[in-house]
Amino acid sequence: MGEKKPDNIWIFLFAVVLPNAGGLVGASLWQDRDWFENEVTHPSWRPPNWLFPVAWTLIYSLMGIGSYYVWKHGEGKNLWIALGVYCVQLILNWFWTPFFFVWHLLLWSLVVIVVLWVLIALTIYVFYRVNVKAACFLIPYIAWVTVATGLNSHYYHLNKDL
């Protein structure tokens, strides 16, 4: 294994801002708040609405830090596989929001989030192969998406007729 790359604040900032920017774009697409608040039956155990942007900002930032560690410590094939899998799951993450909140496709959003969960697990594995700390930064992400998958499933079952 070669030497680790020197610190680069610009790559670090890009790595942290990128997932947050995509999440912000997804949140801005959420135009139909009336549908979600007034027409949808909610699970009794759903977290309060204010928690979601707080949690996602923290999670997206941790994801970015993890991807920076992969860039900094990775090389060759392992680096590109890890960053490639990361980018695929990140794009799928961004697409979940319109499936659920814009297009109201609760079943399809459930399919998307289950596939996303598998890709997050794969991302943790390929990050681990490059740098253990990088993989650890994704643990809160998979935990949150596990809860979100349960929520999505409950939303689907409670609102099949919408």
C-alpha cells in the first residue's frame, strides 16, 4: 500500500457538501406538504418532522467525511470501486424523495429504499476494505435508513388505497 495522500481542504469540503447539496435539492422538490400532512395516515411511531433535516444534515456530512477518508487512504481499484459504489447509492438516496413525496409512489419508494439499504451495506463493506474509519462514518446512515425503511413500509401498508 502506498503513502496516504496529503490533507486537501477543498476535496474535504466537496466531499461533505456534495451529499448535503443533493439532499437539499431533493427536499426542495418536496412541494406537496398538504398531501403528506393531511391525506396520508401516519404511523404512530414516526419521528417528529423537525428531526429529519437535522438527522440528514448530520448523516450526509458523515457520509462525506467517510468518502474523504476513502479518497485520502485508497488507491487503485479499491479506491475506484469504493467511490463508485458510494456514488451509486448516493444517487439512489437522492431519488427516494421524489418517489415518496413528489410522485406519491409509496410501494416504489419502498422498493427504492430496500435497494438503497443493500447498497449502503455494500458501501460500508467496500469502504472498510479501504479504511475502517471511513466505514464507521456510515454506521449512523444505515441505522437511520433501517428506521426509514420501517417507516416507509408502514406508510405503504397504512395508505395502500391512496
